[in-house]
Amino acid sequence: MRDIEPLTRRDFLTLLGAGVTGGILAGCSAPARGFAARQTKPNIVLILADDLGYGDLACYGNPKNRTPHLDRLAREGLRFTDFHSNGPMCSPTRAALLTGQYQQRFGKIFEGPLSAREHAHTGLPLDVVTLPETLKAAGYVTGMFGKWHLGYELPYLPTRHGFDEFRGLLTGDGDHHSHISRSGDEDWWHDEQIEMEAGYSVDLLTRHSIDFLTRHQDRPFFLYLAHLAIHFPWQGPDEDGHRVQGQSYWNLSKLGPHEEGQVGPVIRQMVEALDASVGRVMAALKQLGLDDNTFVFFASDNGGYLNYADRFAGEISSNGPLRGQKGDVFEGGHRVPAIARWPGRIEPGTVTSETTMTMDLLPTYADLTGTPTPQAVDGTTLTPLLFEGKPLPKRDLFWRKDNDWAIRRGPWKLVGSAEKTELFNLTTDLAETQNVSAQHPQLVEELSMCFQAWQQDVDRTSP
């Protein structure tokens, strides 16, 4: 656990701006392998899907959804079979992604979705150093297009956390066509102002992303394309808007206009629209001559819904062979599809079973760009794995949501709740159906103690 207090956000960014290197900068760790020193700084494209399950893509075994562009991305890059979101819901993973830290360090409100009702006047802490701020200090122009879900008013907007440009929604589940929030408010932003646009969310965000690439093709850029798809309200590209301004959707009407038995085909349209967006972005990179020097990473923010409020069972998403769904600390809640691609750097057509998490992306990008990472970062750089196929250092990984928690060590996963504790060997029991706690009491005790130590550490640093 961490014993050294991290630098303040102001001190860290001041030192970066002064050109202080990781070897000199107190309280920071230099890039583990000095990768960026041997390469021109790469462009970075990070595409995050919303509620896309482990089994929703053809390259992960889905027999129905047509995802040729993501399948091609996998063929041309590295596909992860053991990549995890930091949380089993939206806001937690996004907080971890942007900070490289366990989201629990920012308080228990970041263990679940940041609500526009209960948390309307707060957001991601302003004193934390974010991924776009880190890359801006390395000379990158930064743009975010999509779902924020980490604050609903100034000063908690993306532009105050390091993004030069922002278009998209602040809440977690706006209407894909009318762009009206669950509270009945307009929720489509341009930087720090509402600027409504007509169009399907996937198409609008893709268009703005490609415009960003085109305008900034002559300097290093970081594009964060955070799609709302396939999150509810479940709506296909050719439908009309469901929500209207001034009405409340804080009930099951938030799910959209479709009744049970009608959602399956709509979800397929949403998955395939997401796939088409990836194809358009990749085509733009090639057309602009940026393909060879752009590192693309695709993942989901959590597992998919298998049902909602005991409705729509079997219609929504697929988590493949995994137990559980979005909101659970079982594998179905947080093991997600993930693909990395960089021609000439990442071996095409490869697959890795290394256990990795969303919080690893910040230190990875810092490593690639030769930028120091804050001492407080909990993630680890993936560059040895990505470019040399080397295994990552051994480490324990943790999840917690309310009273549910889990710790992962190698093949072993201990899952706890208020009622019971279960131990699973994921190598032989990926579906988490065989509780082997009785056969390994010493391991259960050891993992339980490690979780308690982690919990004390993250709660100590939270507000």
C-alpha cells in the first residue's frame, strides 16, 4: 500500500510544465522502460463503450452481432481475455480510467453511478491529476467526445479536468436522439455550454471525433471517444427520440420505448452502430496518414445487463460464460472486451490472458509519452506486455461496491458480501460456480486480510 503522500495537482503540473523528468521529480515514478525515448510520440485514441458485455462482439464469440470492424481491430492487434473495468458500473470505471487510481480513494459515492439527483453539486475531485492533464503537459492536444458522468456543473466539467475540447453529455443515460436527460433536461454540451444537435449519439460523437483528428493531425493528440451506446434508453439509429424536455424519467420509462420481447433487435443495432463508429475512426486515421503512429485502445466501462429489474431477460447483452451482470462483483460485472492496436508495435493477431484493469491505462500512456506518473497511481504500465509480450508483475486486484467486494490473485478470486464469502479458481471455473473455500481455508484468510488492508488504505485517502 502507499506510504508516501502524493504531490498536489498544482505542484505536479507545475513541475511537468517546467520539463522536470521522472528521474528527478520527487514523488513520481519515471516510465518503466523509457519506451517513448526511442519513438516519436504516438497519437492516442481511446474508445470506451458503455455496458458492452464480454460476449457482445463476434471476436469474443457472439453468434448474432455483426462486428467486422472490431473483429478486424482484434486481428490487427492484441485481444485481451482477462481485462477488467475498475468497477461494475459507469462512474467508478471512468474515475479510475482518468486518474490511474482506485476510485474508492475519492469516496464511496464513486463506487456507484454518480447521480444527477443525489450528487448534482459534486464530481471528480479537482485536486487529482488526470490522464488528459498528464498528456497535455507532454504536448498533447486533448479532446473528449461522449459520456462524462463525473460531474454535472462547473467546476467539475471535462474542460476543467484537462480536456481542450468536449462535446457530449454530462449525465449517464441521455436519450440517444433527443439528448434529454432522465430529469427531462437538455444534456448535449459543447465545452461548458449546452449546444443541442440533431442526430443519433453514436453518429454525432463519431463525426466530432473525426473532425478533431482532422484539425489536429499535425501534432500529438489524445482522443477519448466515450460512447453512450449500448446503455439505455435502448434506441436504434433510425428511431425517433423517446424523451421530451420537462418530463421526468426516474422510473422504468428511462429504459426507452420498447416493451419486453422487442429489445433484442434494438441492442443488435446499437452494437453494430458502435462497431461502425470504430470503422469510421480507423478509416479516418488511415486517410489522414496517421495510422502507423496511433495507438488505439478499445474497451467497455463494465459488463452488460442480462436483465433489468427482472425484465428483458436474455434480450439485452451477453457476458459469455461469465456469472453475473452489470452491478455485480462477479466476473460478468467487470470482465470486459478490450483490444489494443498499433501497427508495427503490437504484434497482430495476438491474444493475452494477463489480468489487467482500466486504471492501467494512465501509466501506460505516460510510459508511451515519456511523462512521469503521479506517485499515487495504483495502475501499472502495460507496455512490456503490449510490445514485448512480457508478463506483468504479480499483484492483487480489488473491487468493491457497497457491501460486495472481491480480490483477485492469479487464478484465485475471493468474493465477499454481507452474507458469505466464496473462493473460486478462475482457471478451472470461469463461471464462478464452485466455491472451494473449504478446501483452501488458509488462502481465504490471507486474501481476506489483504482485502481489509486495501480497504483501510483507500478509505484513509478518501474524503
